[in-house]
Amino acid sequence: MVYRKPAIEVKELRKVFIVNEQETGTGATFRSLIHKKKINVPAVDGISFNVEPGEIVGFLGPNGAGKTTTLKVLSGLLYPTSGTVSVLGATPWKRDKSFLRQITLVMGQRAQLIWDIPAVQTFELNRAIYNIPSEQYNQMLGELTELLELGEIIKKPVRNLSLGERMKCEIAAALLHRPSMVFLDEPTIGLDVTMQRRIRSFIAEYNKRFSATVLLTSHYMADVEALCKRILIIHHGKLLYDGDLSVLVQRFTAQKTLVVQLGDCQADFSSYGEIVSCEDGRVTLRVPKSETARITARLLSDFPVIDLLVEDPPIEEVIDRVFTQERV
């Protein structure tokens, strides 16, 4: 059996920030001018996980959970307070050139493109920084242009591009050196549904074409469902779940959602399950998973059903339930 080392190894990672405690009141304000009281705020509190080469893993949690802090440690932007981290066999914060050439970090709320010049000039700058051979650069730029449908937009000043166009150019700039480790922090934030779908398709294609490892944070569950079989859930700096997305849904879902299309919905459906909505002949019910088959049969027998759909609850609901529980 051949042993393959994980692309990411994290053991008991902690990152604690020391901040000034802000007290209220005039007296406290004056005292703070002389003596500032410091407090420790743990952003990441002893998490451990591995990611295998070529995996796309979703890294989920509410704002302030520790996602971005973790990504910054993994990419070498922050030193951890304690714990060990290995990314592609390297210690990230040592920032060895060989390590930096293999990774990239794309943050949806941060820009690397220069505002007043065309994106292609930033691409050329990155080519020089990474010392990419001209032949490899031209080949990669051509592939990225095709995959992201960049066309002529890379020749326009960045200030003239839409948000979606800028995000596509940001991603292209980050991938020109063909990294094998990609950290994506909210890459589709603020984009319309069509552009989100294109970015997701591109990430999947890049992963497939170059066998890249991807760690993705997103508040859009469509990103996670489309790209990630496995997810990590972090809350208050602690890892609550590490496993298969479908297993999580099964474990925390005691109900199914039935969507029934009828001619109208004037009847009383309360005896069939919890009514979520009823409008324009479309009834949405929430029913116990164990009762799904029986209730579906009743609905088909009792009403002239045009269409019927059985669904699991939205992933957002499932993850909310994880946050309300103890460690899984």
C-alpha cells in the first residue's frame, strides 16, 4: 500500500489575539489612557484536521468563527499561538519560496488588481514575480481566459469592470502560476446568481484539470453543495464537524420537505404535516422522515396532484442545527 502524505495537516491549532478591553463610562475612559487592560481573544481554539491532495473541502461557520484566521495561518500570513501546521510538507509562516510558488489565497473582499490599469498588466507583474516562463504563462493565460470567459475584459482598466468581471480577473491573477493549493475565502461574495454559477464551474474545472487541493469558505450554500463532498464546520474557534456533507444532512435531518403542485390549495393540509407555505396551487409541507412515504401516498390519493417533490431541508437549516448542539 502506498502512503500519500496529506496536503494539509493541522494539529491543535490555536490563534489568540491580544486586544484592549473597552470599558464604558467616563472614569473607565480616563483610566484606560494610563493603563490599558489587555484580554486574550481566541480566534482559533485547538482545531485539528487533514486535507488530502486533490480534495475540495468546504470550511463553514458564522462570521467570527475563525475561518479567515485559519486560512491566513495556512497561507503563512499569520503565526499561530500554538499547534502544528503543515501545508504541502512546508511550515507556512516560514514563507519559503518553494512553498509560496505552490499556493494562492483568494479573498472575495480583498483586491490585488491595480485599479487604474488593465488586469492584463497585473497579470504581467505576477508573471515577473513568480518568474513564470513565457511559454507556460501564455498557455495558462489562454486556459484561464477560456475557462473564465475573460475575452477582452482583461484589456480594460479595472475601474471600468463590473464586480463579477473583477472577481474573475482576481481569480485569474491568483492562478497564473498554477498553484496546487488554493485557499478561497468567499470567492463569490456579492456576485449575482449567474456569475456565482460560473465561478463554481471554474473552480470545479480547475480542480479536475490540475488536481489542485481547494479549501473553500462561503456563506452561499449553493457553492458548498456544488463543490464539496466533505465539510468542516467551525464555531467560536472550535471544530464542530468534519465529515461528509450528505452524512451531516442525514444525521441532523429528522424531517423531509414535500412540495406539492395542485390546481389550487384551498383545502386544509394541516393533517398531512407542518404547512410551510401555500400559494398559487403550490403547497410546501414539512413532515417526519419516517412518515414521508405514507403521507406522500395519502396526498396522491386525496388530491389531483400535478407534481410532487420530496427534498431534504436546506443545508443552511442543517448547519444551524449543528451550531445549537454540543460538539458532534
